[in-house]
Amino acid sequence: MSGLLRGLGRRLLGGYSLAFFVFLYLPIALIVAYSFNANPINMTIWSGATLDWYRSLFGLSNSLSENALYVESTDQLLAALRTSLAVAFTTTLISTVAGTLAALALARYRFRLQGFYRVLLFMPMLMPDIVLGIALLIFFIGVGVPLGTGSIIIGHCTFLISYVFLVVSARLAGMDTRLEEASADLGASPWTTFRRITLPQILPGVIGGALLAFIISMDDLVITYFIAGVDSTTLPVFIYGMIAAGINRRSRHRQPAAARLAAHRRARPVPAQPQARHLPGFIPWLNPVPASSACRCQASPARTTPSPTCPACASATAPSTSSPPTASG
């Protein structure tokens, strides 16, 4: 009976593992398969296989029409790829070193506000990307940092250090500290102990944190969209703009002429009209009444004197130009 249960457990575990990997990698396989789709209008509808998209990407001759092209400039695409790789390698190096040192400091030393610093290192991971992107944009503009590749690197390092810190800290938590103590008892210096004892044991965590930082940096869109300059477009931002431009172009082609004319009329600038300055609050008589509007003095129970700015009150209280009658004899 126990052997039957063990066999059933192995089958269930194998089936669950297979379903997990299919769920994880099937969308990626579908994207790779549909990259050979020959449909120039709707890429979600399969209409045959073709290599024209890859020929267009590398600047080779293809049979695609101009309206079907999503990539308008291959040079711009390759420049965006080079920018993404440069940013990813730089941020990976900086965040790996800083995150590893922070993990060692918090794991091997005891000092005041240690828990507070640990919480601060976790904050960038818990903060929404759009909030972090807007905060970084306001900070860079406030301190005068120009938006470009440097701002992208600084922005990526602010949250990638947290990921490296988390991975290396998990590795340090399972490490036997008695090996470091034995090395120190045998006369090894702190640098020798770190190089010969500590680093080989935490190296898998350091490599895992570096790979995670590289992938996140290459894949980031929301934060980079806010802090990227004009000449420092990364690959995710370029692809997003390319897709948005393709969707807008197709929607314009499919839009009827009457709808395009109406949209053009709505988009024309309207001359600004002078508006009165409204005071805060919900009391109507605190707000000045325009000259063309009706008198509201009678509707205001708190007002007992005529308003000098109200045309109706001014005409009602103006002195008469005719002379008053005089009494005879």
C-alpha cells in the first residue's frame, strides 16, 4: 500500500511539474512562433509563415509593404539595443557590488538602526514602478541632473540593489560562520578570510543576484519611460513606442473620413475666454458675478447692501439724471 502511494505521489509531482513549466514557457513559445506570422495587419491571426519580419529587422530585402512595417528604422532599433545592454551591464556591476556589501554589513555586524536600514533596502521593491519613476523624475529635475543614460543607470541602481541584497542575504543566512572564525583563529587576515572562505560560499547568491539585476534592467519599461532622455531610448521604450505608433497608424487608416474630420475640428485650439477669479468655498456671493450674468444679490440673504460690481444693482442705485420736481409758490 505504501509503495502504491509513493508511486502515485511521484506521478502527481511529475504532472504538476510538467503543468508548471508549460504554464511558464508556453507564452514565450507562442511569441516565438507568431514572430513568423505573415499577417501584416493583425499579428494574432495566423495566415502563414514568413521570414520577412526578420529580413526587415536586419535591413535585408523583403516583400512587406510600407504600411505593414512596425520598425521604421533598423539603426534606431539597434541603437536602443546597445543602450539597453550598456545600461544593464553597468547597473548590474554597480548593484551587485553595492548589494553584496550591504548584505555582508547587515549580516556580520550589529549596530543601531539595523532594522531600519533593512526596511529601507526593501522599500524600492515594494514601491510601485510608476510611483518610483515619477519620484526619480522629480528628483532629477530638482537637483539638475540631465535626463539620459546616466539618469537611467542611477534610477535602475536604486531598486536593483534591493534585489541583489535580498538574494545574497538569503545565502548568508544559511552560511556557517564557524568557518570564518576558524580562519581568523589560524591567523588569516579579514581580506584573506573573505576571499578564501566567505566569497566562495556566497558566490552562487552573488551570481544569481547579478543575473536577476541584468534581466530586470533589460526588461524595465515604466521607470525608464520617465527618466530616459531624448537620445537615450532603451529597447523596451523603443518597442513600446513602435507598437503605439503602429496601432495609431492602423486606427487612422480604418477611421472613416467623417470621424477624422470631427476629430480634427475637436483638436483645433479654442480661443481662451477671460474667466473670473473664483474664491474658495461654496458660498455663491463670495464669487464675483460676470457682467453678462443676472443679479444674484436678491438671492443672497446675507447681503443687505447693493454690490458695486453688479450691473443690476449699479443701475438700480444710480442717481437719476432728471431734476426733481420743485414745489410752486
